[in-house]
Amino acid sequence: MNAITRRLVAKEVHQYRGLMAAAAAAGLAGLPVAASGEAGFNVGFLVWLTATIALGVLLALFGVANERKERAQLFVMSLPLTPGDYVRAKLLGLLLCFLLPWIALSAGALGLVAALDGIPDGLLPYGVLLCVYMLLNFSVVLCAVLHVQSEAGMVGVIILTNMGVTLFMMGVGRVPELGAHMLKAEPVWNATFWLALALELGALALALALPLFVAARRRDFL
């Protein structure tokens, strides 16, 4: 990675630092609400989930789609960069913008489950899978926005990925080897959990690698 690419990555973090802080603050603010009781748990969890999803969608839309629409990336054409360098800078910069709040939000959610006696520790494996899925969900949206140039296509991607979060949450709980242990006092890290985690990480690697092999090979800047 050359110096200009590193500067572009740093620019992304600096430009969206306010959005990152707001999403992290909103999501973490939902955790004390989640600890207040059954009704509070539902409300707090919804706030945490919404903040995480919204952060990913807004980063992808503002970081790529909006710049493409306004042709704000034209200044890059005057720099000694290839289209591949620009795509890599966008990918790494926006991924870093999501990763930093995601780490805080994931640690907060898992720490809440582990610390509170009223929440069974059996939810920890489910929580880990959900947190990794949120990272995967953002990576899919980012991958899509780097390839799809139509607004209708991006709206479709956002709708499908948001629906995917709900389907994932419902589907994981219905897997007998996972759902049967969610209310236990101790977490169960069985083979099914590790298989599900491996599948998530494999899909995550694919979503992040695809732009490097497709979008980065274009002859123009997105």
C-alpha cells in the first residue's frame, strides 16, 4: 500500500468519524436499557441492532454511492493512482470505519450477556454468531455498492440484506444444536457453532475479496 492509498484510507476514517461515534454511542446506550428487564431487553437490543445496521448502510451509501452520484471521486483521477488502488482504499477505509464501532458494540453486547445474571450465558454463542453476521452483512452491502451502479439495485440490496438479518436471527435459533442451549447457564461451543462461524468467516472473506478481483480491475473509478 503506497502513501497516497494510506492517506485515502485515513481520509475515510476522518470524514466519517462523527457517524462512527454516533452509531457507537447509540448502540452502547441501548445496552443499559437492555439490562433493565424483559421489555427493556427487547427495546435495548433493537436500538443496538438498528445502530449497527444503519452504520453499515450509511457508510456504504455516503462513502461510495453518493460520491459516485456527485462525481466527487473525480479529484482522484489527478493522483498517481490506478482504479485498483482507489477501490482498495475505499474497501479498506470503509471497512475500518465500520470495524472500530463494531468492535465496541460487539464487546459491549457480549459483555452484557456475560456480566448479567438475568441473561443466560448460553446466549453467548448466539451473540458471537450474530455479531459476526453483522460484519458480514456490512461487507456484502459494501461489496454490492462497489459493483452495482444503479440506485434501484442498491435499494434492492439494502432491503434484502436487512431482511437477511431477521431471517438469520430466526434461523439460527431454530437449529437444534444451537437453539437448545441458548437458555442454559453455561455457553455451549459445539461443532455446529464452529461450523456456522466458519461459514460466516468464509462468506466474509469472499465478500471482501470480490471487489479486489472485479471492481479493482475496471479501467475507470467506480
